[in-house]
Amino acid sequence: MIRINLLPVKEAQRALGRRQQMSMALLSVTVALLVMVIPYMLQGRKLGELDRDIGQLQAEIATYNAQAREVRDLERKRIELNAKLQVIEDLKHRRVGPVRVLEDLGGATPQKLWLVNFTEVGAQATITGMALDNQTIATFMRQLQTSKYFYEVDLVETAQSEPQRGAPGSDTNTAFKKFIIKARLDYLGLGGKPAEVPTQAAAAGKTGA
């Protein structure tokens, strides 16, 4: 009778089964690792791209901020230049203003009115004179008010003088109307209106905010 020893075969089958189990376990671990590692790698790559995009955006923002500062500086310098030009223009007007004031004062004086005194303190003028009648004084005030160098023209006082020699060339004695008129002076020729001031400062302030 022939006897066959099957123990090595069974042992080989068991060994094969263990190897298969180990291979499956290793495969499962590998798949699990891939499932965890691949998304992590993809996410890291995406984060790297986002970091690069953020860096580019920050560089662009820094460039725009520098340009905005330059624009604000130019706007501020332009406003300062306009203010200086306005001061120079005001000085020019003030230099010729007194001459224009006297010209307008003489031009507004009617024939039957004589100026006795003209004083000015703090842009407040006081005009003293004599006229033949109240109507002549009223005409003088109306004509003075048309000047852009006089405003707020006001009759302060009128009085009847004692009869005295009349106008030049007349031998008759005449009672004159004495008067005192006060008026505000504007050597810039703006009629008392404020000078225009550049208004771009507010916009520049908003830009700088």
C-alpha cells in the first residue's frame, strides 16, 4: 500500500493563504494611505497656488497704493499751488485797489457835491462832504454803490450849514447840506463777496481716507 504525505501541501496552502492575507492587508493599507495622501497632496498644491495668487495680489495692491499716494501728493501740491496763485492775485488786486477806489470815488461824485474829507480805518471808509441838496447826496450814494470797491454804503448824518458863498463862480450865499457817509471798502474789487477758494481739498481728503 502506497502512503502519500500531504502535510507539506497543506502547509504550503496555509502559507499561501497567509501571504494572500498579508498581501490584501498591505494592499488595503496602501489604498488607505493613497486615499489620505493624494487629497492632502492635491490640497497642498492648491494651497501653494493660492499662496502665489495672494502674493501677486498683495504686490499689485502695494503698487496701486503707491500710485494712489502719488496721486494724492500731486493733488495736494496742485491745491497748494492754486492757493499760492490766489494769494499772488489778491496781492496784485490790493496793490492797485487804492487807486481804483479813488477813481470810483471821483467818478461817483456829482457836480453839485464836494468832498471835504475821506478816511479809512480797517476797510471802513468815512466820507465827509457838502452838497446843494439831499437829492444830490442820494445820487452820489447810488453811484457809489455801483462801484465794486464800495459796498454797504450808508448815510450816517446830514445837517444844514449856515449860508455861505456858494459854488465856485457864484456870488450868492447858499446853505449847503453837510453829510457823513460810511462805506465798506473791498480792494479786491469783489463787492464784499468772499474770494473763491479751491475746493478740491475735501476730495483729496476723501481720497486719502
